[in-house]
Amino acid sequence: MLLPALTLALASPVFVPAKPAGAECSSAPAVGSSPKTVGNTGPNSVGLSNPVGVSSIACLFYKIVDFVMSLSYVVIAFFLLLSGFKFVTAQGNDEKLTEAKRTFFYTVIGALILIGANTIIQVVQGIIRGIQS
């Protein structure tokens, strides 16, 4: 149980949410501003308000990716705990120990792939920001 906590603590700088380069993605409108509407803005017209609260498709995509990445960290922690539980309950049974090792191995591989993907996203965004400035 200490190993997953230590791993997450050491890798936490990698877990920075992705944001699009040069774009502000805030879900809350500015104080004192009305919601943005689409369509005619005359006195007798009805406009459509933005229910999602993002300013562009790119911001929506990044919010979805951030949510999925956050959820996947919880799933990884769950499977690390599950593999530890399988190790404890194996009680020397070779088949159960093999299954526990397999669960742990696949969980670690999945976590490394996830961290690597997040790192690649951060590097590419850094390069794009460097080119734009």
C-alpha cells in the first residue's frame, strides 16, 4: 500500500492537467458578464446559451481528456490495491500467485503507458508554446 502512494507522490509533477497552447479554457463566465448566446440578439429574439461552458472545441476536448486521465489514476490505484489483495489471499497457491503477479504486472504497464502519454502531451505542448512565442 505504501508503494502506490510513493509512486504517485514521486510522479505527481507529471500529472499536470493538459491545456491547449495559447487558449484559456475556463468554465465559469467572468464576473458581471452574461452567458454567451448564439443567434439573433434583437429585442424579440431568443438566443441559445452555452450549456457546456467552454469557449471552443479544443477546450472541450482538453476538459474531456483531463477528466479521463484523472479517472484513470483512480483505476490504477484500485488495481494496485486489488493485486495486493490477491497476493495476500493467495496463501501459497501457485495459480493464485501467478494471477496476482499478472494483475500487478499489467497494472504497472498500464500506469507507465498513461504517464508516458501524459508526458508526451506536455512535451508537445511545450514545443508548440515555444514555437508560438
